[in-house]
Amino acid sequence: NLIVPVGATGYMAKQIWREINENFEEYHPNCSEEVKRLFQNLNSDGAGVEELVDSIFRFIDLFRGGYI
């Protein structure tokens, strides 16, 4: 299963995002730079709702396609 913690929403999601971010290679070994960038976007407080939603769906699409 894929965990998609949207840290920008705060609370527990932010804690889960931090845990995954600190051990990113363990959770997503050999992933692309795009995946890393999208994951970073999930914690961006300055991101708008549309940008967050786009990042979430792209992250999920890459997972489904086997790129994560």
C-alpha cells in the first residue's frame, strides 16, 4: 500500500511525512527525482490547493505505473 501523507495539512499527516522524509530511501528506494520533488510538494505550506492535488495525483499515478 502507498502512504501519501500530505504534510501541508498538518497534525498527524505532517508527522508521518517527516518520518518518511527522514527515511525516504527505505520507503521509496531507487525512485526518480520527480517522485522526490512531488513528495516534497506534499509538505509545502505555500502550495495552493490545486498544486497539492496535482502533486498527490501525480505521485499516485507514478506508484500505479511502477515508478515508485
